[in-house]
Amino acid sequence: MPDLSGSSGNINENNPKLVALNENIKQNPKSVKAYMNRAEYLERAYEAERAIADYTYAIKLQPENPQAYLGRGRCYCFIERFGEGRADIQKATTFADANTAMAALKEKLDLDEKLHLYKDAIQDFEHLQKVDDNVKNRIIWSMPEVYVKGGEPEKAIELANAAIKRWPHSNQSWEARAKAYVAMGQKEKALADYTQAIARSQQNADLYRIKATLEDELGMKDGADRDRALANQFGNESVSNAPFRR
């Protein structure tokens, strides 16, 4: 049974929910479900190391438990033990439980992208799009740039073109291709696509700033000054929904 005496202080040890979970484990010390329930609660409370202990014990009780591997992998990544986290998430993709395997593959795609393992991320994406209709959303958010960095620029543009064809009125579609062009060093084409993105989101300060930076690099000082002024006029906008802005 794991020792959970150490707490990072994120949760109240007297919280009725946690007390009930602890009591359930005392009453059912060999119950995989009891440990999984507490692990998931601890994970949501950002008690990653304690959650890892419970997920590990659940795996000891039931070695073929994909949800335990996936949960433990997430927790390892949260505390930046990426090697162990990636191994667990990869393990979770191998089980017959299709829903968990798909969730694990999505987690792995995000992790491989974060770790700049672009060729692995491309493999994840291509596998995922065979089984998940919703994976098309990845086209907008990040995959064109991943393909560029993975050495497949033509595929990047192909994906971005598909996004524009499907969502022509979305600034995010045009920005997806613009970012791919930037990564490929084709700044003039990127500038044209940022112009299209701005036409669809005319008060997006961040887009104006990026466009101004490109114009500076292309020697277009008047345009850069004008777009920077517009960026200041519209103020700081959230960039959480924009592809590749980091």
C-alpha cells in the first residue's frame, strides 16, 4: 500500500471526499477501483506524486490497466519527468480499450510536439486521424508547423490548404498556413495570409503585431508602423485560441 503521508498542501487532508476515499481503501485494500478513484482525485488536486503512488499500486494489482498507465503518465509529465511519462502514455496506447488508447494517443501527440519530437508527432497524428473524426481540428492548431519542423513542408501546406478550404471564414485557418510559410522562410506568402487572417479578425491585436514584425523583416517600414499602431489601438487580446503562438 502506498505511503501518502507527504502532501504538497494543495488539498485539505480533512476534506470529506478525500477522507471517504482513504476509508474505502482501508476497507478494500486490494480494490483497483478504490486506488484509481483516489489517484484521479489526487491528480485533479495537482498532487501528482501522491497520485503516481496510487496509479502505481493500481498497476501492481492489475498490470493490464490502460487508464492507470495514462493517468500516471500525465502525472509524470506534470512534474516534468517526461521520459517516464512518455513511456507510460505510449504503453496506454497499446491496450485493446479503444477509448483509452485514443485518449492516450492524443496525449502522446501533444507531448511529442511539446518535446519537439516532430517526426513522432507526425506518426501520432497520422495514426490518430485514421480512427478519430475530430482530429481534423489539429489541422488548425498545430500540425502544419509540426510537419514543417518534421521535414515535410509540402504536407504542412497541404494540411493548411485543407483547413482554409473547410473553414475559409476562420482567421485561424489562414494563420495556420501563414505560420507554415514562416517556418519555411517564405515571408511574402506568410504576409499575404496574415492579411487574410486580419480581414477575418479585424480587432486582433496579436495578428497585427505578427504582421508588423514580418513587414519589418521585409523592409516595409510604413506598413509595419501602421500595423503596430493598430495593434496598440486594439490592445492586448487573448492568444489562447491561435495556432502556434507561444
